[in-house]
Amino acid sequence: MRNKGLKLLVTVLLILAVAFPYKITAKAVSVVPFTSPIDYSISDNWLYDGAYPENAVDVFIVAPTVDTISDSNSTITPKFKTIFRNAMNQQQAIFAPTARVYAPYYRQASIKVYAMTDPVAKEQAMKNAYMDVSAAFKYYLEHKNNGRPIILAGFSQGADMCYRLLEEYYGGNGERAVKLRDNLIAVYAIGWTMTEEMITKYPQIVPATGETDTGVVVSYDCEDGKVTDSFITPAGTKAISINPLNWRTDSVVASKSLNKGTVTQDSKTGAILSMEKGKFGAYIDPDRGTLVVTDVDTSQYPKVLDIFPDGSLHLYDNFFFFVNLQENVQKRTESFLQKKLASDAA
């Protein structure tokens, strides 16, 4: 059984190695601002457009970085769509039992953007990507949501985009913002650091503090406990995280016995190839605020990308705690619906 699991893991790592070359080199490029977003009234610009319609709530998912070719932002080509779809088939499986799924294609920032040394060019590429994401979310709200409760979700670059959606759409006392906050189940912004500075500037960004609180952000990024600096959590930055095993925000160690399932998934369908309970524990680093994974052999879980430091486990953020995340989406949704029912009855 162990050999089978290792074989499946090697398969997954080979998939990652093909999708993400080890050496990432950014060219010194001038990133041209986009002048208009993609037209989301065209169905082909949606990967998922209300998949799993039997579910009563929605999830709007923003994909992680899959483009390793472009110098700045992606072009929506058939090849890009295939890679995009493969990555999203894996991520959407966390939410599929609970929510109908909406996920737009967007001209994301390529992996090379993260290696750029010019902060202005880097941020312009992110603004370009967000122009599409914002337009997709606006179209979704106006034409697809129909008042249903919403989960926002994204991993890595997708998580960054979720924070930007919170900043643009969920702040202030306007009617739309208030309604959106009232209808927000939770935000799963995993693999991108939330900081005290962010929540001070944007009080609509509310960190999760437990297993069933709603209208909150679930955030963490995995490391081995030896990392001191990364582009996700730079040295001197403290992440605000929650432990997906014990749903605590302090540094109490969650035993691996609390881990309900680490998975490997088929890269094309998202189907679970293997699932192992009790594989990894975790605790929040008291200094960096990142999630330290215990009982892990980093030679079996390499960083894959050279833009990450040794000991980064970023690529496995969802896989390590997949079943706990999947169950938590259901629990938070049930908690939200119960609160809403009680409020409507009052």
C-alpha cells in the first residue's frame, strides 16, 4: 500500500514538474496596462458556469498560477485553457459537495511575474489579471448569483485575487457592499499571506478564528519550520493564519490524528487517486505565522519551483488537508444557513 501511495505521489510530482519548470527566469519587460477586460457574457470565457446546480449556495473560484510561458500576462489559448482546466478540476473538488461552482478564465500573471525585480511592472501584471477577475465577478453578481449565499475561493494567485475582490466590493456602507457582506459564507484564500496591515486598511477582511464562524477569511501557507523568507511571506512579515486541523489561530500543535485525509488527485479530472488519514500534523509558527507541517519528509514533497525557498510546501497547501477543508466548507455553510434561518425568523 505504501509503494502504491509513493508511486501515485511520484506521478503527481511529475505532473507538477511539467506544469512548473524548476528554473523560472523573468525578462526585464514593460508590462502594458490592459484597457478592457474579457467579455464574460460569452459562455466560453467561463470554465465552470454553475456546475453542480443542485447545491443551494455558490462558490466563485479564482484559479492559481498555471502559466509558465508568458512574460507577463496570459493569452487565452486552447493550450492555456487545458492547463487551467486541469488545475481547477483539482481545486473545485473541495467545494463541489457544497456549492454550485463558478470559475472564469482570466489573463492571469504568469509565474515569471513573481521573479520580476521591478515592483511596478509586477503590480501592473497583477492589476491586469484583476481587471478580468473583477469583471467576471461583477457579471456573476448581476447575471448568475440571484441572491444566493457566496463562498469566495482561490489558491496562491487566486487567493491574492480574492483579497482584491474583498477590497473592491465588500467595504463601506453602500447597499451593495452591505448585502455582499451579509451574504458571504467565507473566503478560502489559501496560499497567500493575510497581514495585520491588510485587515487594518480593509476591515472587511476578517480573519477566521474558529471552525464555523462566517463572513471570514481562511488563510494559511505551508512550510517545514525552517523557512525564514519567501515571496509569499517575506522575512519580517507575520501571516495571520488558521490551522485547518484544529481551527485554532495560536501555536498549539494539531496532532496528525486530526488529519482526516491527505490526497493525491488526477490532474485532468480532479478525481481522488489516493487518500491517507493521519499523515501530517500542523501548527502555526509563532514568529512567521505560517503553517508548519509536522511528520513531513520534504524530499518526498519538494518545492518544485526555484522561486520558493527550500522547505516551502506551498504547492501542497490543499492536498495535505484536503478532507478537513472539504468538511469545513460544509460546516461553515451549514452554520451560515442556520444563522440566516434564525435571523429571518426573528
